Amino acid sequence: MANPEENHQRMLSKTLNYVSHHAIAILALICSLLALAGASYAAIQLPKNSVGNAQIKQGAVAPPKFSKQVGGYVRMYAKIGPDGKLLYSHPQARLVSWTVSTTAPSGGLIEWKPSISNNCVALSTSAYNLTTPVATNATIVGGSPRGFHTGVSVQMSGASGVAVAVVC
């Protein structure tokens, strides 16, 4: 049977081992509890409507932080499979000159009939290749003269499916 000093050392060793393996989780728990405590204190101790425009420092909240141009809505989207086929889109889109390659960049042009304004942006992300990162890039370009007014050029660093959205 171990003496009390050995038991104390073993318990201390196990505790330090546990803390070292779970340090991030413990830190996250402490931060969460501190944030919850601060919010609870403010909810209980501060009088109603005591924080407003008078308490905000000059220039702390600038107009660009509330700009209407920052937000947007998804106006168009499409998902292309790893085989280069259009899986779905809204509104109806079509693929133009789409290539799939494992040795060279993949991609092509997606076109939609509706027009968009100049303050829209195209976003893309790899949709299937989750084990190997595939860089994607989407750029809004003019559509073709055949009734398709919005085009998005997509380039990828390898073969993968891709999800594309136009946000305005």
C-alpha cells in the first residue's frame, strides 16, 4: 500500500497531465463563464436604458460599419459536381466551356439570364474535395449575347466540385 505522500504525488501528476491535454477546452470554458458572468452582471446591475449614444465615444462607431453596401442577398447560385456537370442552380444557369483536370486548373464559365448591378460579388468554394484543399476563384464577367446577361468565371487549382454564389 502506498503512503499518503505517494498518493498525493500520483494525484498531482494525473491532474497536471489532464490539464495539459485539455488546456484549450478548459480555457474556452473559463472564457465562456467570464462572458456569461459579465453579461449577467450588466443585466442585473445596470439600470434600464443606461447605455446609449451618450456613453459611446466619438468615432467608435463610424458610418462605414453600418454601410448598406456591406450586407447582401444571394441572387444566383449554382453547384457543379466533380465531373463538371451542373447539379442545380437558381435561377436556371448553364455551363459554358467547363473543363475538369487533375493536372491543370479546372473551371469555366457559368451564365444566368438575369442581369445584376455593379455592386455584386461572386463567391466560390470547393464542394467535394474535403481531404485535399482546392483553391477556387470566381469573378463576375459579362454574359454572352445569346440572352445570358450574367457570367461568372470560375477557376480551381484541381479537380473538384464547386459551389458558386452571386451576392448583391
